Amino acid sequence: MIRQAAQPLCRIHPETGRRALYLTEIVDQIVGMTAEESKPLLQFLCRHATRPQFVYRHQWQKGDLIMWDNRCMMHNALGDYDRTQIRHMERTTVLGTGAPSGYAI
């Protein structure tokens, strides 16, 4: 059985004060709503967040370095790279802050 954990649906960036959606297509429901009630709203928010004007698609080249702030950016690895080439990847995670109210599971 997979355990569900409530996560904030919207986060406020601690440095900029800007709000950012914090969701993916796998979010089941919004706390306080049924899954049936949540579905149309979650679908609308995901469609909105992934509109072309909000998407950056990187075309990888040798020596590229990409960094992003998970507190305000959705990201998705597509796996459309040349699998015959060796890739070197490193990940660094910085301890974050707590989450505000307004949760989804």
C-alpha cells in the first residue's frame, strides 16, 4: 500500500514572496474535497501550469549545466536523449523551509 502525504497546493517562495503551484498529474485530490470534486480543478491547474508560455525545453549540448529551484518550478525528464552516449549527472539538494496551508494529496 502506498502512503499518501498531504502537500501544499500552492507555495510562497521565501525570498521573492511569489506564489507557485505545487502539483503534478499524479495528485489524487485536494484536502477537503472528494477525488471527484478535485479532478476538474487539478486538471485545469496542470493544463494551465504547462501552457507553452510557461515551459522551457532544453536542447542538451556537451558541457551544459542546468539548475532550478524546486520551490517554484515543475520539471519533467523526458528520456529523449541519445542513450548511446555516456552521461554524467550530479544532484545537490538544499534543505528547504516548511509549507503553508492549502494542501492536496
